[in-house]
Amino acid sequence: SRVALLSFGCISMAFIGEMRALDRFAKEKKVIGRERAACRYSGATYLAAKSMAELPSDGLFACLFALVVHHQCGLRIPLGELAGICGLIALVCAALGLAI
């Protein structure tokens, strides 16, 4: 059904965005700890810079996912709306993952 397809797609975008953010942070944890201990930047500065650098790729991935799903499944929702919804969900969840 279309509802199940859209629900699964939104949940997938949410988890992918959040897990990518958490994975990136785990890989950079030592460097971040060392630089924060040296008072080079605050947590808010790190979050803002990381968001500006990483969130566009997360949003683009979600929009590409929406494009493929829309084309393969013949959904009636306009492509722009579907891509916007998937992109917004991915961005919000990635930002929450970075804020953790």
C-alpha cells in the first residue's frame, strides 16, 4: 500500500540521517575532545559548523531517495512535495543526531 511505502520511506530517512550523524561523531570524538579541552571552540560552534558542512549531503541523499521512490512506485504526490518532506525529515533527524 502507498501509506506503508511512505511510512517506511520516512522512517528510513529519519534513521539514516541520525545514524550517519552519530557515526561521524564517534569517528571524530578524540579530535573533538582534544580541541574542546584546548578551548578552541564551543559545543555550539561545533554543531553549527558541522551542520553547515554535513546537512546538505543528508538532504540531497533524501531527495534522491524520494526521486527513485516516486519514479519506481508511480506515486500521485508531486515530486517536489515528496522530496521536500523526505529532505526535511532527514535534516531534522541528522541535526538531532549531531546535537546528541
